[in-house]
Amino acid sequence: KRPLLGTIANSYKIKKGGAALVVFKAEDENLKELYIQTNFEKKFKVQPFYKDGYYISLLAWPVTESTFKATIMAKDKADNISRADVPLYLKDASYRVSNIKISDSFLKGKIAELAEEFAETQGVTDSIEQFKIINEDVRAKNEELIHEITSRVSNEMIDDFKVNKMYPLKNAAVVAYFGDHRLYSYNNEKISESYHLGLDLASNAMAEIKPQNGGDVVFTGYNGLYGNMPIVSHGLGLYTLYGHCSSVNVNIDDKIKGGAHIANTGKSGYAMGDHLHFGILIQGIEVRPAEWMDTTWIKLNINDVIDNAKSIIDKK
């Protein structure tokens, strides 16, 4: 006998690079595994929600994936499997492609400075090779750490999940966008590429960074290209990241309240000027900050889905 599965409530749609929420029921006294499988090999963990037998999960569509599909998977101890697709309307989104010409002054300046710092570039004298190693190998190592830290999800039951509109830097201007596909060239020849998976915000130098949402500080330290970088967990696999800080005022395991002054902007790591690299991640996947900075989006895709799910569960 296969486990019983049923979707209770979910976001109506998910946008490329964006997020969605699902609440579902899973029943089986011999349940062994429960997760959400995607078309790109990612398995989203689920968290017990509200009453026994109900579960909740945030989902994320990576900006590098052309399509998205999520299927709830339940397996019992006899290896009987049940599947239920999460019925999401897919909305495509286009992101910038930036062609960036690398100058000699940049190679001899910032790149030479960073090359002295990283183990991967020790003994490498060619400036172009230094840039490639920093932009690709060092970046991959830094992102691996970020993804490992932000993939954790609690197994504890939660009754609710409230998020305030996110805007960690007062009166800030956007200086670089999320999802920007950067193609680097030198003397008209492509030498490297990367994706910018955060939102760069700038105001005055060493401006105070104050997240609107409380949470648990899960990382503070220097992380290569990201410089001084605190990461805060807000629950349900939702994390915020603050890169290039000049100073950090919190420590790992600190519990912060919304509005707390956690750090100051700066240009540590791979930053040409003083700014904040603001990243939002769901279970190790970077998502569009614009959604979480929009009160209406949060209401429609998070709050209303949870309220609707609770109402349905209470009637059962």
C-alpha cells in the first residue's frame, strides 16, 4: 500500500530565478522518505507543519535552469513510492547579459591584489590566468561553502512563517542586478564568465546594514570573493547573505531581531567600491531578492498560502 499524498495549498506561480511555497499532506505509518524532487536533480527538504501529517517547503527555480518541475515524493519502508506534482504556473524571466572588457589596470590592480591572497593563485604570474582562477575556481569554492551552509532545514514542526519585506540598506541605490550573466573579454577574446547571484546596493561608505527580519546567525567570517560575510537563517530554509562588509557586529549562533545593526558596508573581497552584496537563498539556491523586497509578492505567495492551508487543515 503506497503512502497517501495530497497538496493542500501552494503559490500560484513560480518565476525563473524565483521562489514558491507548498503545503501538503503525507500519510503512512511506515513512512521512510519524504522530499520534493526537481527536474534538475535538487531535492528540497520538507518541514513538519501545523498538525501531524502535514508538511511545508519553500521551492526555488535556479536562474541557470531553463524550466522547473517539482514533484512530492513519499516512500515507505517497503519501498512503495507515491508522487504528486506541485501545480505551479511557470513564468519565464530574462536576465541581463553583460559584456565586460577587462583592462590592464584592473588586472594589475585588484586582480594582482587578490592573487596574493588566495592559495589557488600562488606561483601564477600571468594576469589573465590569475583572473580566470579567481573568477572560476575561487568563486566555485566560495559558493560551495555558501550552498553547504544554506542547505540546512530544521526537522521541527512549525506553526507559522512570517517574513517582513526585506531592505537591509536604507536609501540605497541598486548598482548591480541579480541574475546578470557576465561575459569577460580581453583584447576582444572571451576569457571567462560568471553569474551575479545577488543584488548590489550602495549608499554612503560603511553604511549600517539592518535586516528587517530576525533570525539565527549561521556564519560570520571571510569568504574569498565575498569578503567579510555574515549569513542569517530565517527558518524554513530561507537565508540572507551580506557580502563585502567592512565590519561585522554579530557572531555565529547569535539570535538577532529585525532592525538589528549586524554589519557595515565595505569593499572586502572582490569589490571595486563600497557596497553591499545582498543575497537570498532557499536551501542552497540563490533567488531573486526583488520578490522578498515586495510586500504584495510576500502576501500572495507566502502569507496567503499559509493562511489558506491552515484554514483547510482546520476543517479536516
